[in-house]
Amino acid sequence: MNKIEPIFLTTTFIERFKDDKENGSATGFFFAHNESIFLVTNKHVIYGDDYHSSDSVSKVNKFRLLLHTNPNDLSQNESLDIDLFEKGKKIWLEHKNTNIDVILIPLKLNRNKYLIVPVDKTLLEFENLVIQFEKIFVMGYPYGWFDKKTNLPITRVGHLSSPFRIPFYGMPVMLGDVETHKGMSGGPVYMELKDYTTQEGDNRTKHLGTTKIILAGIHSGQPRWDLIDKRTGKISETVSHSLIFIWFSDLILEVIAQNID
């Protein structure tokens, strides 16, 4: 089998369960911090649309991941069940800001058995980079659909729509213009920079290199556009569009710092 680009092994298909009853699917990716491995996905994957409420109740209690087991044969895969509660206590880590749609799940994985490629903080090193309207790559499993033989994610390609790392509506989230689908929530958003530069203190730019891949953020679906009838105050139309939310990737480090470090 042809060698696979390692970035395709950073993600995993997530099958959600509530009391052993299947309850939809989502996307996650692996993040390494010190000696720990975490599964990163969206908060709404567990809580549903009301994830931002302090009274939110988990809609699921188990994830099932599908992982590669043979680096020479991608058709060899095994499922791994992750119980989201231990002795009645949730195991996932949340941001202190309840509106942040990002969670981390500590994983206990046999690295000798499962073939995964975790992202780490080196892909979050973009301080002072000059980035605008760059091409983005969103990886995931739309509607739970993907090549079940090789267990590799689908990649959708688009562009950044709002300024890089400028909070949209005051939140640590950006907009991207790319067609995504239900089931891709929680997927990584990568960006490949070419001939990239950095901003110096005297407003000059400095050439750094030819190619650099960064983890721009975490995809969490599309913002809802409701048009309000000014006369009635009610929703007159919900507009379809291809804009997506991309949560800042360094929120991963914030969640770790708030819960572990």
C-alpha cells in the first residue's frame, strides 16, 4: 500500500452512544501534551446545541473510536470504546468559559497497538505570522461517511473568511468559507502557509520559509443565520451559507492549563 501522509492519521471517527444505543457521529483528533494523549472534539458533541448552558446534561455516555492497527495495511482497524464517565464523574475537560465549544478527553492508548499521529504545540507556533485569507483544510467524517476500508477522513478545502486570530464577536473563533457537513464537528482545521512571513516590531516583515502547516483551529459547524421580520419580530427565513466556525487552536492549551497544569 502507498505510504500515507501522516496528517491523515491525526483524526478519528467518533460514534456516539447513550446507554449502548447509537446516537450519531462526529469527528475528533489527537493532541499530545507532555506524556499525555487527548482526544479533541466539540463540546456540543456531548451536550447538543445547549452546550453553553451551565445546566446542560450529557446526551451521550460513550464514544467508539475506529483506529488503525497496522502501519503497512490501513485496512486493518479496531474499534475502541471510551466511557465518558468513571464512577459517575465525567472524564472530559471543559473550558471555564461555558461558551467555548471545545473539549478534551484524556486517553489511555496502547501506542504500540494503535497507529495514531497526535498534533502537538509545535503546530500552534504562529505568533507574529502574517496570515490573511489563506487556504484551509477541514478533516472529518461527513454524515459518518468515509472509506471504511482504509478508515481515512474526508478533506474539505476552503479559505479563511475573517482575519486570522481576530476574535469574531469577541469570542476566540474565526470564520472560514468551506462546505462542511454534519458529522465533521470537532475536526481539525489545518492551514498550509507558503512563502510565509512574520511581523517585526518596527512593522517590517521578515521572510521565514516556504512551507509551514499549522493547526488553525477546531471546526464546530455553521453559525445560524436567521432573518428577523422587523414587523413581527419573528424569524422570516433561515439563510443557507458555507461559513463555518473555527475555534482558536490554542484553546486546547487553555483547557489543559485550567484542568491539569
